[in-house]
Amino acid sequence: MITHHTMPHPPAFLLKPLAVACLTLPLAMPALAIERDAQPTQSDQLADLSIEELANIPVMSVSKRPERLQDAAAAVFVITTDDIRRSGAATLPEALRMAPNLHVARVNGYSYSISARGLNQSGNSYSNKLLVLIDGRSVYTPLFSGVFWDAQEVLLEDVERIEVISGPGGVLWGLNAVNGVINITTRSARDTQGSLAVLQAASDGATASFRHGGTSANGIAWRAFGKTTYREDSELASGAPVNDAYRRTLVGARADWQRGADGFSLIGNAYRGRFDQPAPGEIAAPGVPATLGRVRSDGVNLTARWEHALDGGASMMAQAYFDHTLRRTEPLFGERLYTTDLQFQHTLAPIDGPAGAHRIVWGANYRSSRDRVDNSATVAFLPARTTQQWASLFAQDEVELGQDWYLTLGSRFEYNEYTGTEWLPSARLSWRLSPQHALWAAASRTVRAPSRLDVDTYLPGRAPFLLRGGARVRGEVAQVFELGYRGNPVAPLSYSVTLFHHDYDYLRTTETNPAGFITFDSLMEGRASGIEAWGSWQAAERWRLSAGWTAMHQKLRLKPGSSDINATRVAARDPAHTFQLRSVYGIDDRRDVEFTLRKVAGKSFPDVPSYTALDARFGWRMRPGLELSVTGENLTGGHGEYGTVVYRAEIERRLGVKLMWEY
């Protein structure tokens, strides 16, 4: 007999207090009012950036130095602070849905599958070819080279921007940046002075956040913040619960200060998560998945950064971070991971050459991790305790070939414990026809290094293991070719189009030998080709339309000697095309309304039907610093986004209200 763990229902836990607060707080505002600085708060910034201002947004992820988005020779999409505020998103994955070059699929109440350009083939819901950074700290786990999205929490109101690059980023960011890079940057403490309170209640849970910032007598700007979230069980299409409720809490602080040419930042976070985990395929009652066990996800991290400005536009940067995570997935395994990372970067002043200037950036990175796994009778990682090291050196030079022509050459050499030293080269050519138009082309080689999941996984079976790791697994290699255009042909319109082709080799397979033993190997190859396009049109002074479309074709094949008949179907589990349309309309200076329509093609193995989702938000700035918004998600009806029909969570309609108060 299987019993289900139940959690307190949110109305008694959070929803009732939040509802009362949402009703009473506006009435109490006059009594709580305090003197405000002349500088407007975040919620007072009423309008989106203009089309021209969007093109001039500085991005860092393409060349590791500030450059105009319009000039970046890569498929990069930027999610701004205002985009996040208007979306009504409560979590990072929800905010990432705005990037048209990402595929974001919700697996259950807390788990997401997020990928770019396909090959989400890690064997579970975690893409292993997408590198994610939060304030310069890589959040991938060497356990499987992917990201536990349920452990990634930030105060969204403090996010400055999210840069999403689809395509390789190995030269600047290293191994595992094969199909994309997500670079999340939070705002300086200097930009978050004063206090913030956010209360958010929805039909399936609630969120409460706070932040308070100030400046010390010696000029150190700081902020402290916290966030707690509760979500109740999601449901199957039959209405049965999936047993995936969760609670998550985040607290942290940040300090920034400037001393002449030197800038310093110190960022610390601690989080705790408790999740129910459904057991796929195990049925406690007709149509109801059993609860496999609780998931415990705790962590603490600290990042220190120093930046020094040199003469002539040169600069130096040094960063160090420590990250400790604890994850227990009952009854399968538990893991403690300690990561220490050191980075250095030097950007040289422009050097005059025969045709034009050279802009050179180089740097080095060293990372060490200590991993301790508590094995079980169900699954084992052997050795249970291991220490891994990564070391890399990179350099990139942007050469001005002539008027409006720029060639960027870069290379990184990176060492890892499993495959030794990998070479990651890249060449990018940009033709800036005018300040409003740019053509670019790129060729790159990038690698996804093996993880502990690929090499060290063992499953009990005959004498004594059925699955015996993957000693023959190689790094997954991608040769990538891209051609792109980004332009602002007329004042109200801008768009970006990218054609891409990826040639893959040594993709992971699961092989069975004649004796019946299973091992991992690298006996699959193939290619993926497609197009990514997005743009914005200022249809009227207060009305903006944004759209995005992707289409992709993958063709994978097994190499001689492979017996993994399902490998090609498992790897090609991505939608062939996606489409989104977003409309933002400012009714007046205090009210705005937003609609987002998403259309995602169906997937196979497991079969997931195509779906259409409509989200809406109405925002009302009742007074300076006080904003009330009402959101509706999936208004077109429930749908599944990932997994087999037996245990696929149904993404239902979701209604919510949010109150944000800055003072």
C-alpha cells in the first residue's frame, strides 16, 4: 500500500494572508508613506525601451566586453527588466519562455526541460548542452552536465537582463556551451536602494518576496533579499494529482562599491527546497502515479568580483566563487557537491593594425569540485567520492578589416578529467552595412564533455551490475555553421534572422553486449538545421507587437556497432517548430495590458501533442511605487508539455494576482 504525502493547503499557509494583504495594503499606504527619492522606482518606469534603444542595449555574452546588441555577431535575444515585470513571471523558467530561441517545457510542478536547437537527449528532462550562468557563476552540475532548474532561484525584480544566445559559446564560456548560453545578470546594489515587497497569489500556490537596500557611510551599496514559494500538486489530464507539490525559500545579499578605477562586488545566496517526486509508471490507483519520495535541494554560494579600469579602454577582471549544493532524491541517491571556481580576464586597449584596430580579450579559468554521492540499492555512482578539475585558457581578437568589416577569431583550450584537453575554436565575420543593418557568419567547434552520469553510473544486476558505466564515452562534438542578419530597416521595426547547421559526432548511446551487460558509448552522429527569427514592431505610440518563430530538422544515425535502437528517437525529442506572438499595450500612463500566444509543435518518443497557450496580464500602477497586476496563464485550456501520457502533468489554466510595493 502506497501512501501519499500531503502538504498544507495554500489558503491556510500563504494564500489567505496574501489575499488579505492585497486588499488592505493599498488602504494603508497613506499611513505608511515615507519620503521618496527623486529617482523613479522600477514600477514607475512606464514605457518599454524604444526600438532604437533596444538595438543599443549593451550585451556582454558574445565577446565578454560591452557591445551594442545590433553589432553582436551571434543569435542573441535579450530579456529586459521591463519584459520580466510585464510578463508576470514568478520563476526563472517562466521568464525564459519569452526567449523565442529557447524551448521551455514544464515537466511537472517544479521541473522544466529547457533547451536550444534540439538534442535534449540527456535521458531525462535536463538538457546537457546548454550552459547557464547567474552573475558569472555557472550553475551546471558535473553529475550530468545539466541544470537542476528547481534549484535556480533569483528575485526576478532585481534581474537587470537575461542574455540568451542560441548556438555555440565555447570560446568564451567553455565546455558544455554547445547549443546555447543563458547569462543572467542581476542589478547592482546601487540600483536597488530602498525597500521592495512583492506578494503574489495564484490558483496553484503563492510567492512572497522582500528586498531592502542602502548605502553605508563609506560608500558601500548593499541589499538583502528573500523569497518563498509554494506550489501545490499539478494534475494529470484525468484530474488525478501528480504528487509534485513543493516549497522553496531563498535568502541572499549583495554589496557593490567603487574605489577610483576599481569596482568590487560580493554576492551571496542560500536556498532550501522540498519537493514531492512522482514515480513514472508506478501506479498507486488507476491513473495516479505513486510518490517516489521527497527531493531535498539545499545550497549556498558566494561570489566575489574585482574589476579594474585601465587606460585607453583596457580592463582587468578577477572573479572567485564557492558553491555548495546538497541534493537528496529518496530513495535513489544523495549528492553533496563543493565547487570552487577562479577566473581572470584581461581586455586590452585597441591596438592599431594595417587595416584597423585589434580588440583582444584573453583569460583563464580553473575549477575544482568535490563530489560525494550516497548510493542506494537502486542506483550507484562509482567511485562514490571523486574530485574533478577543469582548467582552460582562451583568447579572442576582433580585427577591423576595413570600413564596416570585422573578423573575430577565438580559441579556447580546456582540460577535463575524462577526455583530457579539448580545442574550441571559432571564427565570426560581421559586415555592418550601416548603424541599422548587420550581416554576420560564423563557424565554430564546440564540445560537451562527459559527466559522471555518462561514465560512473552503475545499476545493480547480474554479477553484480547490469549497467556498468561508460569507460568508452567520448566528448560530444559539434561543428556549427551560422548565417545571420539583424536590422532596423524603418524606425518602428527591427528583426533578426539566423540560419544554422550543426554537425554532431560521438553522441551518447546505450549499448548492450551479447552477455546482456549494458554500457554507455558514443556511437551516434547526425545533423540539425534550422532557422530562428524574431522581431518587434511599434504599431502605435503605446502598442508594441513582438513575434518569434523557429523551425528545425534533425537527422541522426547510429554508427556501425551500435545496438541502441531507441537512441535516435530519444535524442530528437524536440518540436519541429515553435511560434510566439506578444502584444503590449499601454492604455494610459498607469495601466497596461499584455497578451502572449505560444504555439508549439508536437513531439514524439514520448508522444506529446502540439499545443497552443494564451497568457494575459493587466497591470495598474495605483500610485508611484505601487503596482497591482492580474494574470491568466494557459487561458486556452490545459495541455501537456513533456513526458508519457501515463504520468504527464497537465498544465492547467492559472489565475493570479500580484502586488508590488517599492518605497
